[in-house]
Amino acid sequence: MSEHSTYTPGTAVEKWLDDRLPVVRFAKEHLMDFPTPKNLNYWWTFGAILVMCLGVQIVTGVILAMHYTPNVGLAFDSVEHIRRDVNGGRIIQAVHAVGASMFFVALYIHMFRGLFYGSYKAPREIIWILGVLIFILTVATAFMGYILPWGQMSFWGATVISNIFSAIPLIGENIKQLVLGGFAVGNPTLNRFFSLHYLLPFVIAAIVALHIWALHVPGNNNPIGVEVKDGRDTVPFHPYYTMKDLFAMVLFMIPFAWFVFFAPDILGHPDNYIMANSQVTPAHIVPEWYLLPFYTILRAIDFNILFIDSKLGGVIAMGGALVMLLIVPWLDTGKVRSGTFRPVFKWFFALFTINFVALTYLGAQPAEGIYVVLAKVCTAIYFLYFLVVLPVLSRIEVTKPLPTSISESVLGKANA
Amino acid sequence: MTGAIDMFKSKIIIAAFAALAGLASVPAIAAEAGPRPERQPWSFAGIFGTYDTNQLQRGFQVFREVCASCHGAHLISFRNLAEPGGPSFSEEQVKALAAEYQIADPTAEGGLRPGIPADRWPSPFANEQEARAAMNGALPPDLSVMAKARGVSDPFPTWVFNYFTAYQEGGVDYLHALLTGYRDEVPATAPEGFELLEGQYYNEYFPGHAIGMAPPLADGSVTYTPGEDGVTVPETLEQYATDVSAFMMWMAEPHLVSRKQTGFVVLLFLIVFAGLMYGTKRKLWKGIEH
């Protein structure tokens, strides 16, 4: 699908530029004429929404950095200074803080869409892997960003999470000290996290470019999972999908704005309005909600396995949960991509989704009583889905007959 | 700092995810530490809520005459008291008020000078050590953002509804409950069998119940001036607690009113714009089977 350029330079200047740096040709090929399956549903708009989220975070973040002071004595007050005294600061700060949560909402929806419609299957494995890398980097960026306001939950969240590194045998303690810049979370930690929090979004943006590049080789997957056969199956990206994506972005901005203007603190934690204090430990330390599913998996391993103690076991489980995502293209080898045509898969996918929400919920609960048991069950389901359900289903499941092409499928829908 | 507060955010956040992802239903969890503070009919609650200027002025009086003798509020400047959306004192009143305070300033002769509106609210103690020495070892926390630094835990499904009602008054509800949560017979206030150390008081709502702050308010302890229209408000503990809690909400969120005003414009624009976008999108896609 590489030969779809209809660009002919109109003027001598355009011709001159096209011979030297064909940016206009590139934009026309990839942002306008790119043939896109015409049956994409609204779940497919979250890619564009995520680009918007990244843009919003970078723009608001750059402005916030102009007024923020990364010093343990000044950071907390400088955030309040932004909220109180900087022109438009309270909106910019709220957009950035709420924006992190909205980013993850869109990110999780985008990933679950990929998991349901089999978007990770050949020839799109690299797109998927790059996406998982973006997810991991975004988690790291968000985690470091949460330290910056230097509230109680910032400090203690960093303390708990950075302890993960110390579980690594032999070099763990050294890695932890390198990450923190000392033996405990302190001013060096705040400084390096601020620096990295500013750097990583640009790394993410670069990987997003690769993600889209890789996407533009085979083109989009689509809700029926049948490859594009000919021009009747597609429409040009512009204006059809630019318009649809823009509409979805505006729609997404409505709940976004609701939180920013009417409930800016509802997604935050009251404890983070108390300045960090290494002498006072909050009763329950809870990471941000988007880390909770993985936090639950980390905590679920509270028993030793042979020579692996529970702490290292938890870290391995949490890392394993991410590795599952990276290797999913080779776990699910079924030829049929879309969950729509997989009657058994559908149910397991629903279970997996509910299980993921349950993992999120359990991460916020104290590790006691029934929650401990549930966390173990949910963790087991998470891994069973990848390691047993997907490989087995892709071998034994009887799938429904696929439409021969996208255009046949949409015409069938129209005539039904 | 209670477990209940910790859970508050997380529960809420899961609700956002669940609601937005179209998935819901999570079981309720038990709240810890003390009864849930009763919800008060705050004038600033809900999406249409605004501050009551008179209440903020009364609250400021309580804060100044009672709270400020032990607590600081270092994020507040005198000038904030004259800004729109707050207690809205006049510039002259604020100037006169600031001048009543002596501000530490190494460049001034003798190290002290009268305050000006640009000065921050002066702290009652020079540092933590001095405060603890004076306060029987306890440290009176800064009150600048106190109304947002406390929260409450709601059982399911209330916390889901909180998203749609934009309920963010858990902190002030708690402050009001705390200020009115002392037992009557001071100092023998604790229930039988509850050990209180010297200088501690029993409070229904304080996590652990043993609080270092003596009951700060009592009926008649602050004298309110009647309004220009001759309207008086009761000089009761209940009224003081409500007024000063409202004032603390203003200190924590001084731009609440303008924030909501902007929000209405933004949301209205987005909804209309989304409608227009949808119309355009439909027109564009008309005739394309998809």
C-alpha cells in the first residue's frame, strides 16, 4: 500500500521543494490520501485521542515547568503558586493533572480495542510492541510526574514503588540508589524525576511516530479483521477520518472539561495537599489509579517460591504481566483476528476485562482479609488468559465464517 | 491520613475508569476511623455553588480571632481578601488590616515593619520548634489548603454518584464535623475506658480520637457585627464551625467561582461544537456504506 501518492506539485516552488525535501508529498500520502478501511468504529478513534492527550500534556507541561520549582522546600508551594497566582495557572495545572488520568483512560481503551479485534496479529506485531513500549514509558512518566507536587502521596508512593528495584538480586540496592540519587527519596530524587519527566514525553512522541510508521505499512486493522482487498474497501484518511477523529476528540473533551472545571481534585488524593513529610507515614499508601492493576499483581505474590522470596516474586509477576502483553502476538496464533467472529473468545475477553477492572479495584484496598484472596485469584486469571486461554482457543475454537471483504460486510449490514 | 481518606481517591478513580470504559459494579468497602461526617448544605457545593460573601467575612473573623492564634496560613496574602470571589473586603479595609500586623523584614529598621496587602498572612510562630514548645509538643498545621487536605470515604454506590454531582466538599464536611465533634464536659471528654494523655482531647471525628487541639469554639466566643441591613446570625458553635469551614474552603480554593464560570462556557461550547462536528461528519459520510 505504498504507491498511493496522487501528489503532483502545482507550482514551481512546490516542485523545487518536492525535489529536495518532499514533506508536502509525505503529508499528502500519510495524513490525507492514506487509504483507510471504511468500516472502522468509534473504538478506533482513541488513537487520535491519544495523540491529542500527549499534545495536551506536553503543552501544559512545558508551561507548568516555567513556574515550577523542583526543590523539596519549594515544590509544594510552587504548585500552589501556579494555582493561585499564575495567569490561567489553575486551569493549566488542572488540565495537566486531570489530563494524566484521561490519557490512561484512552490508553487502556485503545489497548483493549487492540486485544479484542486482534490488532496485534501478523503483520502488525511491531505496531503492537511499540504500543506496549509507549504504555510502559507513559506509566513511568506519569509516576515521576506524580512525585513533583511533593505531597505526602507523592513522597510515599515514590518510596514504595522505588523499593521494587531493591528486589532485584545482587545489584537491586545499587539500582535503587541510582534511581533515587541517595538512600531514600529526597531532593536528588525530585530533581532527576523532574528532568526525566520532561524528557520522556519526547521519547514517547518519537515512538508514537514509529508506531504510526509501522501502522502505515500494512494499514489499519478493522472491526471484521479481514484485510483490505481493493479500493472499494477504503476511504482516504482525509477528510473522512480526520473529521470522525476530530468529532471524537471534541466528545472526549467533554468529560475531560467536566473534571477540570467542576471536580479537579476528585481524581487526586487529599493527602497530596499535605506537604511531603518523611516522618509521617500515611495509613494507606495508594499509587495512582492507572498503576493499580499492576500494583495488585505485585502485592498478590506474598509467598516464597523455592529460592525466590515473595518480594522478588512480586516484581517478577508484575514484570511478567507486562511481558505477556509484549508476546501476545505469539500466544494467540489464531488466523481470525476479530473477536466478533470468535464466539468463545468473546466470553473470555469479557472475563479478562472485568478481571482487569477488579485488579484495579483491589489495588486500592488494604492487603487484608478477602482482598488478599481475590487479588491472587484475579492475578491468576490475568496470566491464565494469556498463557492458557489464548493459545488453546486459537487452536480449538470454531470461528464463524468471515465475510470475504470489507465492502461485502458493510453492504450486508446495509441490506439487513 | 486516615485509611478512609486514602481510599477516597482510588475508589473514585476506578469509577471514572469503569464509567468511561463502560464497565461498572464494584463492591462496597468498609470505612475506617470514626463516623462519616454529615454532609452540610454548603453554598459552594455542586456545579452552581458560589461562596457566600457574608459567610466568608464571618469565617475570616473566626479564623483571625481564634484559629490564627495557633495556626498559620502561609499561602494567603492580605490582598487575597480583597479579590473578587472571596470575602471581598475593600482595598482600604485590607490595607488597614495588614497594617495592624508586624511583619518580619530584615531590611526594615529593627527587623519589623507594618504589613502591606502584598504580605503573606503572618504565622503565629517563628518555626516548628517554637510552635511545638508552646503547644505541648503538638504542631498546629498550616490551614492554607486544609479544606482540600482532608476527605471522606463514601460507600458504594455513593462514590460513583459523586462523579456526576462533582461532590468535593468532603474536606469541609470533615472540618465542620471536627470542630463540632468534641464532647461537652471538658476536659473529661473521653468515653469510659478511653485513655487520653495530658493535653489531649477526645474528638468524635479525629482519626484515633485523641486530638491535641482544645475545643477552639464555643457558643458566644466570637461576637459578630450585625449586617448593614440589621440581619444577625446566631453566635453558636454550630454557626462558627460552618462559617470558618467555609472560609477555609475559600483559602484552599480561592478561584472556585471563576473556575466554575469558565467551566460553563467551556462545556457549553464543547457540547454545541460536538453537535456541529457530528452533523458535519454525518453529512460527509452520507452515501458511504460503512
